[in-house]
Amino acid sequence: MTELLYQTDSYLQTFEATVTAVDPEANAVVLDRTAFYPGGGGQAPDKGTLAVGDAVYEVKRARKKGADVQHEIVGEALPAVSDQVVGQLDWERRYQLMRVHTALHILCGVVFRDYGALVTGGDMEPLKGRMDFEFETMHKELVEEIEERVNQEVGNARPLRANILPREEAFQIPDLIRTKINLLPEGITEVRTVEIEGLDLQADGGTHVANTSEVRTVRVVDYKSKGRINKRIYLELEA
């Protein structure tokens, strides 16, 4: 099982690890520990490099495979089992994704708090993302109001906290019910939660900034109807 360093430290950019398995078909290696996020929950997987001595391998993407994280490498040569590696994230890209992910949680918190609408889906890329909500109607004035309230929460500089809880304890938190925690497979015994203090609490495995102020200015650039009670909001962040 790969130790997921990003779950407790989203700001870790460089780490040391040991190769525990090699998959020639996937052109990938498994490490005993990693700071590479393997994708999921709408957040794209990390990219970066692995260094073994003087050799530096480009990590095209990280991905989950069972309890392990595979690191897909560009090129034919692969490190060997037991090799010691130094991992380095593409930090600019990761940090942009962290900012967007937190911006989407701010959006989720504002929309649920002020309008009672639940999230039905979401996706993100560096500096932009979208989120779907159970709104029957959406119009320009409402979208402008949501954008203003989101930026107010950015300016409120609310801290974020991540916790890993036993499944049974997580089920006792009423706010997590709206994140469909009950859909988690039975084999998952622990639940990671991400809280924006005073605004939002969700079951979430991704990476976030430490304070909403790091998100900086949020612009809602578009909105669309994706069904009778499903409306999509698109946002972008300043570089």
C-alpha cells in the first residue's frame, strides 16, 4: 500500500521513496510513499519527475491501482525495484489545481448555505473549473450575486483543515450526508474530510490550499442549463 503523503501535507513538493513494484506494460512504477495525487473527485493527476541518482524520469501522470499509486514514466527505461528515488512535483500546476479545488469548495459552501442547492458534479483544470448544482432556474443576476459572495469568502481568509476519520465517526457528522458519504464502498474504513472553517465540510481526497485567501479573485465566466434541475457554473482564477 502506497503511503499518501499529499493527504496530510498538500504543500509537499519533494520527497524520497523506494520503488516497490515495476509494471513494464503500463510503463509505470509503484513507490512505498508518494506526494503525487493520482486523480479523482474531478481533480487531475499530478505530473513531475522521479530522480534515481543522475537519471531523471518524467512522470507523465500518477494513477491509483488498488491500494497503490502508479507513476507512469515517459520513455522505455524504468527504475528497478528497491531503487531509491527523489520525487519532484510540477508544483506550479499542482498549486493552481489546489487553488481551483478550494475555490470550488467555497462555491459549494456558498450555494448550499445561501440557496440550499446540492452539488451534482464537478471538474477542474489548472486555474479553471466547473460545478453542477440542483437549481431549477439560473440567471445573470443570480450568477453575479454568487460570484460576489464567493469572493467575500475568499477575502474572509478562512482556514482549511483536513482530517482522516474512522468511517463510523464520519457517518455521525450531519453535514457529510449531503456529500453522499453513504455511497462509499464498504471496504473503505477511513474517510478524509476537508473543512473550510465556518463554511463547508466535505468528504474529499484531493489537495487544497491552507487558507481561502490563497485562491485570490474568482470570476464566474459562464453558466448553462444541463437539465430541468441541473445548472452548471464555470469559474476561472487569476494567474
